[in-house]
Amino acid sequence: MAKKPLEERIEGAKSFLKENLNTVRAGRANPALLDKITVDYYGSPTPLKALANVSVPDPRTLMVSPFDPKSIADIERAINEANIGINPANDGKVIRLAIPQLTEERRKELAKVVKGYGEEAKVAVRNLRRDVNEELKKAEKAGEMTEDDLKDELEETQKKVEKAIKEIEEILADKEKELMEV
């Protein structure tokens, strides 16, 4: 009945979690750190990706190469305003972002942020379960399915939710491991 939408919505919750985790700086240069930055370009907010190429010349450096050299000051301002904890160095042609080594304290703070994102994803998946269960119960009341079918569908939904939560926990464990690497 509602099998396909549930799986699609669970995948959506997991991919949203992964996007959020990519924005958490783990001491290594990752272009995804800059994904959510928008630049005020000629009066309109524009994603950084649309204005510049972001590359990783070495494990601790991000290099932002604007397509339009006149936009370099706007890009630098947007990076500073994004408050990602990295100071941009502008040489007139490209912006270099040196990723500093994380302190133990900062690693622990970021681990808490990661756990928070994980909890949000788990809550989203549980809310999906609740919605699907309500739909199934309404269908049973309307006579569209038998009580046995309802029980089977509820069990199937529960299995999918448990699997999704386990996958979310694995994603979180990987990110925390990455954070704690020195």
C-alpha cells in the first residue's frame, strides 16, 4: 500500500542527514563545507557553487576559483559571514581556505552537533512510521484491508524503520570516527 513512499521518504531523510554531516568540518578539506554558502552577487543570493570552482589542492586546503574575477570580494565576504571557522586568504585570483587542525575540545563539540543531526534524522524516520501506521489503520477501518493484513503491514513498516535507524547510526558512527581522527 504505502511501501514505496515510505522507503523513498526514509531515503530522503538519510540523504538530508548526509548533506548536513558534509557541512561539519572534520579537519580535512572537503568542498561540501562550502555547499550552503550563498553569495550576494549583483543583488541576488547565489550559491557559491554557481560562482566558483572549489578544489582541494592538498588535504588541509580548499581553493575557491571564481569564474568572474570581479566577484572575489563578494565570495570572500560570504565565506566570512558563513561563520565556518576558517579565514579566507585572497590573492586577487583565488581564495585559499586553510583548514586548521581541530582541537580535542572542538572535536567533542562537533561530535555533539553530529549526534544532534542524527537525532533529527531518527525523529523524522519515526514520524514517517507514525504517518504510515495512521494511513494503514484508516484503510483497515474503511474496510480496504483485513486485520491480519494490517498487522502484517505494521510489522513490515516497523522492520523498515528499524533498518533505517540502524543505517543512520552507522552513518553517524562513521562521521564521529572521522571527527576523532587526528
